[in-house]
Amino acid sequence: MKITYLGHAAFLVEEGDFKAIIDPFITGNPLAKTDVNSIKGLTHIFVSHGHGDHLGDTVELAKANDALVISNAEICGYLSGKGLKTHAMHIGGRHKFDFGTVKFTPALHGSGISTDEGTVDGGNPCGFVIEIGGKKLYHAGDTGLTMDMKLLEEENIDVALLPIGGNYTMDIDDAVRAVDFIKPKVTIPMHYDTFPVIKADPEEFKAKNKASETVILAVNESYEF
């Protein structure tokens, strides 16, 4: 499985014919070095919650690539109304797709969708455990530290993508505790430095994280496992 960091919480995930993007915040992302129009061949889009820096370019990318959007029922209802193909799930749900299996995990955050008519209910925020060919990727979404993360130890996560920026999500110290709960083989920090209020040093996280290997990805850098 190959994952490519696009900045903030956005990642491309590729394995065989499967090509997905998670939380596609490209337009307006000051860290992004990718143009939305250059993202081709997407089969799936994962949206962890409704905030603009995660829902991002979902509508444009889904239409351009005829991609299936996987998110919670409220977000899928909103996006279906815009003509997108969707598959709705909820926290604790697990579903087998043609590419592998997806499980929705809890996230402590908000999920309102900002529109010209006001805020639309974005349902419960979530994270994802994506399993393809026996390999498991955990994207935590935007979340604070939660004891529910201890349950993920039994999932035998290969790679965990965890926020470290603080303010809206876990900070470095809480993310280190999360790794100790989850015990992934590899941890990749995300959701930091995009805005001044979430500035954080991934090298500090790496130094404090003793429970797994830490891989720090530059924007547009990839990691394969």
C-alpha cells in the first residue's frame, strides 16, 4: 500500500486498482503543492467530517473522477443531493468493499458543514481503519485523545495517521499517549502547521514516541508498506 501526504489531513492511498483520497483539502490549503485538476484516477473518497478543511474538494474530485464517497450518513445525504455516488456508514460499522474492508472509528470533534444557507448537520465525526490485502491503515480524523483508541490495539494497525497540532485535536503529548494505546507499527503525524494555531514540531513527537516507529512525511512525499 502506498500513501502520499498532501498536507493537513489529506492523503492519497493506492493499492492495485484502488486509488483513494482521504479528507481532500487541497484548494485553500496553504501547505498543498498539488493542483486539484492533476488528481486523476480516483476510485474512492473518504470524508471524516464536514468541516471545510476536510470535506474540501470532495464534490469537484468526485464528479471529475466518478469516485465513490464513503462517509457518515448525514454527509452522504448532503453529497448525494449534489449528484455524487456515496456509501453511508456510521461509527462502529464495518463493511466489505471490492477493494477490502473499512471500519468507522470514533472521533471526538465537530462536523458541521458550512454552506451559503448556513450550517448543515454533518453527523458524527469519525476515523477510518482501511484494510487491503491484510494491510491496515488507520486515519484518526480530527479527534482528541480517547480511551476508545485502546480497542484499536486488537486491530494490529500497520500505519496510524494521527493529528498532533493541538487546539482542535490532540497535541503532541496526547498523540504520544494515543500511540501507546493503539500500538501501530508505524505512526505518521498529520494536522499540524497548516495554520498558526496548530503549529507543532513533528520531530518533538518523534522523540517522545517510544511505542512505534515514526515516519515524518514532507508534503507530496510517499510511504509504502
